[in-house]
Amino acid sequence: MRCWLAIAADNERSRRNGRPHERPIARPIAGLGAVAGVLLGTVHPALAHSGFDHTLAFASGSFATGFAHPWTGLDHLLALLTVGLWAGLNGGRALWAWPVTFVGATLAGGALGMAGVFVPLAEPGIVASVIILGLLVLTAARLPLAPGAALIVLFALLHGHAHGAELADGATAGAYMAGFALATALLHAVGIAIAWVGRDGIGAHLVRGAGAAVAAVGVALAVI
């Protein structure tokens, strides 16, 4: 509540000074956009020297496969959206730090998965992350930046490991990782935007209700 009162006061000062106010939601989304741009930039030089046919193969192959992976698994999809929701509810530096941390740790986990490093209880941990993140949104839990980031890193390593372990034979590891990292950043941005739009009134209750629904789906995934 104090966060939004501060934003309102900042808006009023900006109006009096005759300057447009930059809404805080633009900062994390712009940051995630920058991450996405870097990811695309890392693979673009390779395309520039490989010809149009190779570009088409890239678009329909490793990168596309990696990009699709977080969207096609319900556990991944819900967890990544909920990270954005939780970051949006906490506001402040968590608004950008937690999603960016998740993307970075996902890449680290993906590298472990590609290397064949065994992670115990990875699949149960992924399902547990869905339940816990849903409950954090349901309760609008506020954590200090560092403990929240530590929890984010743990969950991201598990999700990234699952992505990396499913790298198809013949796929390009760098393009595949760029694809699932970009999808992760986009899903975080969607979650942040939803939390921002529903920050007041009935919208806040709907966001917390979404957290309850995510936790319920997580429980269902655990018992199926």
C-alpha cells in the first residue's frame, strides 16, 4: 500500500512540475525487453554468415523449440507467470531483480541439464515451485529482496535443468537456450503487467485468486 501511495505522490509532483511521469511498470518490462534483445543479439551474428536457408532452419529448429518449451508445459507456464505476479505484488527492486534473476538462473540450470548433471527430485521440485509460488501470490507475501531472490534461484535452476535435459539431438545449444530464456522473460513480463493492472480494488483480489488457482493446479499435478 505504501508503495502505491508513494507512486501517487510522485505522480502529483510530476504533474505540478509539468513533466510526464514514467510509470514504474515500464522499467521492469523494458529491462526484460533488453534481456530479450541481448538473447536475440547473441544468436544473430551466426545467422548473418549462414545464409537464408540456415536462418529458416534456425527459426523452425533449435530456437523455436526452446522458445516453445516453457509454453507447452503447464508447470513451467504457471510458474513463470506467477514469478511475474509475485514480483509485481512486491514492487520496488523486486519488480525487475527477481525476473532477471530467474532468467539467469534458468540458463545456468539449462547448462546443467545439457551437461547431464543429475539434480535430485527435480520434477517434484518443479511441481512444488508451482504450489509455493501460487501461495506466495495468494497471500501477497512480501519478502526482502535477497531471500526472495534465493528462492527464485532455486526454482529457476530446477526449471532450467528440465529445459536443458530435453535438448533434442542435433539441436544447437545456444539457440535453444536463447529461445527458452526469451520465452521465460516474456512470461515474467506478462505476469508483471497483470499484477500492475490489477493492483487496486477488485483487481487485487483477482490477482490473489489467480495465485490460489495456480497453487490448486500445482496440487493436482502433484497427485496425478
